[in-house]
Amino acid sequence: MAQDELSILLLGPVRACRGDTLLYLGTPRQREVLAVLAMRSGMVMSVAQIVEAIWVGRRPDSVENMVHTYIGRLRRALEPPGHRPALARVLRSTRPGYTLDIPADAVDTIRFEQDVRGARAARSQADLPRSLYLFQRGLTRWSGRALHEATGPLAEAERIRLAELRQDVLEEMTGVRLLLGDIENVVAELRWMLAEHPMRERLWELLLIALGQTSRRAEALTAFQDARTTLADRLGVEPGHRLQDLHRRLLRSEPVTVWPWWERRVPV
């Protein structure tokens, strides 16, 4: 990382770094103001929009003044050493509000999503080692629960979206590892993931495929019954058509692979 390069980190506690130096961002509310601007980097956000994104219900008196104060403090923290306050180049005052003027990929959520798109594109081109590398690199950008300590509605919506994308990536990466032959390790990890997410049918699909590609077809058939029981007990539904198709193939001793289920499920 270049010495003067600014990074905004949202995939964990809200932080900012200039080069390798961690910047002091103040209180959780002040950090959330930065997070809101980073989620809308390059866009002008009015004070009213920032307030709506952070505060729910009854708001503090003079909340608009609080936002102006937070912006001033964040500007001093984010601007490079030796800058002139009247010539802010990172956190700009722009009618009717403020904008965080940084490259899109200065925000780690953007870099994560770029890695995911690159991994999916590499997979579609059958470059599985490259796909695995990019999926893994994307996941290493996480350092905990996204937008930790941020409590406003915008942060909560973004946290849910990012958590779902992260889980998708874990599953897609597992599929790539299966295609690369890492079957035994994948089986153990899938059982662990299913203990945490028992209603995700794609995890059950991958487990059936992994077991079906070895001599453990009986275990795969048992896993299907476990999936059916779990979905019926918890959701009152039958397994989806992909899971049932895998089950029929296993009963007929037909080959089961990640293709074509994977590409139909996750578009690039």
C-alpha cells in the first residue's frame, strides 16, 4: 500500500488507514457517519440524508449540528498531513451536503465485490485456480462482522447484504474446491457449515455431490434424508428440484458433479 493511500474498512469494525497507519476516527457515531459516506462514496449526501441513515426514532437535539461537528473531525483525521483545511480534497463540502471523494476501490467492500466478480468470471472460463485465489482473497478482507458497532438502518441493510454475499462466496469457493479435487477436506467443512446454516439447500447439494464423488454414496443418501427432515421440520417444505435431482442420480448410481448445478444457480 502506498504511503499516502487512504483506505476505508467496513468489513469488520469501521476503520480508516493512510498507508499502514491506522487513523483515529473518534466515537462510534462519528465512525458511522464515515461509514455512511463511504457506502455512498462519490455521491453527495445532505445532512438530512445522513441523519436518516443513522438515527431511528427520537433523535438528539441539534442532531444536524452533531453531523457538522463529526464531519469537521473526520476531515481533520482523513486529510493527508500538511493539507489546508479550506482545500479539503477527501471529505468535501458540496451543495447540498458532503461527499467522500475517494477512488471506489479505496473502500474494502468494493474490493471484496471486485474479487467476487473476478472469481466468478475466472470460473466461467474454467480457470479454477484463479477463481479459487480470488474467492480466498476476497474473504481475507473480512476482519469480523461487517460495519461492527454501526446501528443505523443503512448500515443494517448493508450488513445483511454483505453477510449474504459472504455466505454465497463461501459456498461458491467450496464448489471450486470440489472441482479441483479437494473432496475430503470439503466434506468436513460442509458438515460444519450445515450445523450453522441447516436451511441452505446449496450446502446440502454440495455435500451430496462431495459424498457422491467418493465411495460414500450411502452417506450421501442419508444426507439427503437429513436435508428433507430438516427442511420439513423447520420450514415445512420439500427439498428443491436440484437437490431432488441429485438424489435421483445417486439412487441410479449416475455421476454427480458441481456442473451443471453450480452455473445455473450463480450467474456471473
